[in-house]
Amino acid sequence: MSISRRTVLASGLALPLAAPLAACDRISAEPTPPNVPPLKSVAPCPFGAAIKAMQIDDPDWVALARANVSQLTPEWEMKMEYVLADGLDRPNFDRSDAIAAFAQANGMALHGHTLIWYSQGKEAFAGLSGAAFDRAFDGYIAALAGRYRGKVRSWDVVNEPILDDGSALRDCHWSARYGHDGYMLRAFEKARIADPDGVLFLNEYNQESVPAKGAQFLKLVERLLKAGCPLQGLGLQSHLWIDIPDGVIAAYMREIAQFGLPIHVSELDCTLRTENPLDLRSQADRLARQTARVTELAEAFTALPPAQRFAFTVWGLRDTDSWYRQGDKDDGRDKPLPFDSFGRPNPMAAALAEAFRA
Ligand code: 9MR
């Protein structure tokens, strides 16, 4: 892709859409939605979705989640950008508490996201150095992971440590103090102490779709394990797009499975947008390609040994819930998620159900 996925993921910039897609989900010419069983009833593991606290007050979202979902990941209100918005001394846990209470009340598991991320905490940690920095780093993990001990099943301890082209690890305020592997080792150790029972994950995007990045991730996992890191699970975000070549995702799943660790497909969505201004493919063609990519991922996941199928999470339920469909980024047409804006199954939901049952 000529605009890097990093740019898209980090900045929230929409992929430029040159050719209008044929239909949006509010147009009556939309084909009849497929009949799809509740996804949690066919998934070979907990079926998860991202949640924002405001969705708890949306009865349509709640009904869709209750029917389909058995696990939740806070989409942003458990991140430093929310928790530390008022500074290190005044952490905000109100919304993550509300999400945890909702999960518990509805018998859903909770996956914590995310303790340490290169893109977060720069402002809150600015001006700290030496022992003060260490106290804040360790204290943050102890406070957040400790607060939800026994309430979360698992944590993304470190998120997105690798550069988009896979050439190296990212430089960030954490690596500047502890070194590239060092900040991860420290984060995992502190998380282990704060929550001895939560399954601790390293989470990354494009490892299943960009071979150089996947290779860098595998090397990193090997190093961390060798260094005695209490890393227990591997998070494949799976922000897919329609032109990922055939076979790449399945081949990577076979490679990463060799560690024998639990695997979490942690943030699945698949945008229909492309960057080519001359791309005149129809909506139907794009949806067929999306189905192929999602099917490949879900089949490869389903083929894992049962103990490695930790969870399968979509990064939102309805298209309009997606980060691709917010504010300026919204083209009104993308269908990156399993349900349309009315909560009716999209082809993606049918593809998931089919692949899980295969
Ligand atoms: O979908 C999330 C969006 O609502 C947030 O504004 C953004 C920044 O916190 O993060 C988005 O989720 C990202 C996730 O936390 C990590 N992987 C990439 C996801 C999509 O950008």
C-alpha cells in the first residue's frame, strides 16, 4: 500500500477513496441480509467485540452484543489517553469500570487493552525522568492491572512495538528509557505482579498481512521468551484489507502457531477502501474479496489446536461503530464489520459463521 497502514492506523486518516462504492447500507437496493446464527454460538472460542462506554446506553447495540458476543475489549477508555487525560495523579477509571460492570452483568469475559503503547502517555510522562519515570511506569501498570485483577481474563500488555515496514522496533518514550526489548520486559514483569492470573499478550497489526512485519514479530517473541518474559499469548489484530494476497494470512497463522501459545484475533475488521484512484471495482466485487480474506483468517484460526484458540474479536459490531466510519474519516459506504448500521448481518458475518463451522 502506498499510504502506509501505520499512517492510517496511527493518525486515523481515511484511506483515500477515489471510486465511489456502489451502494451504502441505507439504500433499499441492498441485497437481503444473510441468515446467520449468533456468532458466539458457532465460534470455536469466546467471540469478542470492541466496546465504547456510550454503547452501553444504546439498546440496539446491547441487544446485538448480547446475542453475538461473549467477550469485550474496551476500544479506547482503558488506554492512557483516557485514563491519564487529567494527569498521572488523577486517573479516570469511570468508563472502564462501567464497561467491566456491563461485562460482568452480562456474563461476558473482559480483555484489557492496553497497558503500554508507543502512541500513548507522552504528555502524561513528559518532564519525568530517572526514578520518577520508573515509579510512574510501574505505578500505572500496578494501578490499572491491579484494579481489574480477577475481572479481566487477559491483557494486551504491549501494543504495536514494530515499525510498519517490519525493519525494526519503534523508537518511543518507553524505549528511550528502557531500551527496545527492555520496556516490554519491564511491562510484562510488572503486569505479572499486578495480575498473576490474567493471560498476558503482545498485540500487533499487519503481522498476518505484511510478511516482513510478521517475521520481525516472530523474532521478537522468540527473544522475549528466551529472556524469561512472562508473555503468554499472541494478539493478531487483523485489520485486514481486500487486496492482501491469497494464502499470506493462513501461512502466517501456521508459523505463529509453532510457539504453542494462545492466539487472539484481537481487532478484526476489513475495509473495502483502496488507495488506487483508478480502482473502479464494484461494491459486490469488494465484498467478495473481503469474504475471501475473512474466510481465510477464520479458517486458519479454527484449524489451530483448541488450546491455542484464545478468542476471536471484531473491532466493532456495526459498520457505523467502526473507527473507519467516524468523523472526517467516514465515507458513508465502507462495510468493515460483521453487521450493517441496522444490526443486520453483513456478508462478513456469514463468512465468519461458515468458516467457524467448517
Ligand atoms: O478504534 C480505536 C479508536 O476509537 C481510537 O480513537 C484509537 C486511538 O485510541 O484507537 C483505535 O483502536 C486501535 C487499537 O487500540 C489498536 N490497534 C489499532 C486500532 C485502530 O486504530
